[in-house]
Amino acid sequence: MRTRTGRVSNWLLAGAMVVGCGDDGRGETTAGVTAPTGITGASGATNVTGVTGATETGGETTEAGTDGTATGVDPSGDPTTNPTTQPTGGAGCSEDADCPEGQHCGDWSSVCLPAGGCLFDGDCEGGQTCTDGMCEIGGECGAQEFELTQVVPNVMIVLDRSGSMEGDVQDSDKNRWEVAKDAINKLVTSFNEEIRFGLVTYSACVGNGCSAGTIVVPLADLNGGAIQQFLSDKGNGYLCDSGDPETSTGNTLKALVGEPQVQDPTRANAVLLITDGDESGDCQGTTNGPAAAADLFAQAISVRTYAVGFADGILGSLAEIATNGGTGMPYNANNPASLEAALDAIAGAVVSCTFELDTVPDDPNEIYVFFEDMVPGVPNDPNNGWTYDPNTNTVTFHGTACEALKAGQVVDVDVVFGCDVPIPG
């Protein structure tokens, strides 16, 4: 499966899924085989000495060759005399220190082998098979094509449209509303394929003020264009200027509790709040921003709230909103550059490291994951590796593994499962 270089975008990864491999022979009984020393000569296992007696494989007994031609057991468990499918080997060994520089001791064959070389599947790391004398991810073990698709999160942008958004902005000749629109346009363009965006503006500017905001652009895939189009003709006249309290942050967040668009059980759900001030005191009746953020986060399908204060000195209430909303600390922005940086940082934190498999593995205990074909693979670890969720048939990367994907440090991801490949040890 390959992603494009740079920040991972449109993580539709295609690769090889490996299912139903054959046995590597560890469960079989071998009699009369001494250390296969002296494997020399071109193309690998020729002129093998020290192999005597009989090898019992799959209930059949096969006499080992004594004429100088290697008779072994290939990864399928059948005898083979094919000298072209094995690497050039060396003397028998019990550990890597017994082998010349640049070679290692095969875990199963106990023969000195070149880097990546093997005689049997058991010489390879977990998730690999021995193919033509080399360890390969999946090998020829019934491989079939599949798709690994990123599960993109939902992010509902909640944008303050109170009259104070007409205020000045440092380092800009535009007002807060115009700068906020520019920053949102850049955000939804940059992350259009990685995040499902929607847009709420508040207050609704109806009645005597304090009305909850409304969803003006519903959540959808590839929604950047729709949000840009909505904002394109919303100038200063769109701001609430009723003279009544209009910064109804708590009421607006409370209205999103139970909202079906951010109650998707198959993906992460979040709210991105952008405001230039504390909510109006007159609007804090039955709820307020911190309490509503706590209610969103406490739902069975949790919704996190990210808070951005687009003015100086308003972090007090936003700090409570971010803390209660499960995101820690708010972001403070007082000029165009800092607002864009805040939105970019939040989007980077939200971008998913969860991928859905299009085929259900027969045995979830035999899943192997590799970055850039490197062995050993990524560990099955909820802190800095990956976990599998059988309920959603998804693989989620955590910690350093997730960060490597987000940073674009990983281009090739391989998920191998269903193979009867042992973990050396």
C-alpha cells in the first residue's frame, strides 16, 4: 500500500493482503538431519554435506540426498532439489557470531545466510515467507489485492458571527471576519480529502439575541468547495448587529449535543470553535460554553471541542471549554499567521490514523504491519504501534507510528494477515 510523499493526504492505500499460507514446517518431525554445513557454490544450496538419514514431512519419508545435491524442504513442506531457489549459504551455525561479516544465522536452518536470505519460512521474521531464497513480506502465500482506506474524521467548524468580528486585526488591513474566512478557506482546501468538514455560524441573529447557531453547510466528504462558496459572499453585512447579546457559545455547543451529523460511530467527531471573545453573560442561562463542551465530550459517541480565541486576552473561558471538551488547551491567535497556524495544528491533530480493511482477517491474532518493508514490523502496541478493532475491521496506528504517517515519513505500508508464519524466538 502506498501513500504519496509529503504530508499524508487522501490515504487510499492499495497493497497485498496475504491469506491462508502454508505451514513452514515447524510442526513437522525431522529425523537424522545433522547441521547442514558446507553450503557453498553458485546459486545457493549445492554441495551440501552433513545431511544424512531421512526427513519425515507430512507423513511421508524422503531420503536425503548424498550425491552432493541439496535435498531439502521448501516452504510448502515438499522436498526440493532446486538449487536456484536458495541463496548462497555458509557453514552451520548456532548464532550470528558464528557467521562471516554481513551474514546471519538462520533461525530455522541454522545455516549462515546473506542479509535477507533464507532456506525456510522459519528463517524469516513474522509476517514474511521464504520466496526464491529471500524473505519477502507475504511471499507467494495466496496474496490478493485489497484496499486499506483511511477513516476520515468529522469536524464541524463553529464560527462566531457576532458584531465584534468586525474589529481590527494585527498585521492586516482586514477585519476579524475577513481574516477568519481566509483562514478557513485555506484549512478546508489543505485538508479537504483528509477531513469531512461542516460549518455552523452563530448566533442565528433571531429574536432578542442569544439564539443558538445554525448548521449552514452540512458535513460531507470533500466539502471544502461548499464551505468556500457559502463564505464567499458573506461580508460584514452577515454579522449580527442587533444590539442584543449575540455571542451564544454555550447555546450553540449545546445544540450540537445529540446532533446526528457528529454522532457517527464509525469515525472520530470533533467541533472546531472560532470566536473573538467570551460568550455574552446574558446568554449564560441554562448552560454555558464549558458545560456544553463537557456534555458533548461525555456522550457515548464522544465529540471533542477544539477552541481558538481570535483576539487578545480571552483564553479564560476558552481554556475551560478546551479542557472540558477533551482537547487540553485552547489556541490563541491575534493575527492572520497565528490563526492559520492554529487551524493547521488542530487539523493535524484531528487527521485520522485509522484505516479500514476491505477484507476481514480469518485470525486477528496473525496480523503483521510493516512500514517501508522494514523488519521487524510495526509492533502490535496501543502506545507506539497499532491495534486492530474487529468490530469495525480497522487498524489504528498510535503514538510514534501515527506521527510518522502524519508527517509523511512513511510512504509504503504493508498489512499481512492470515499467514501461518511463526514469530522467530
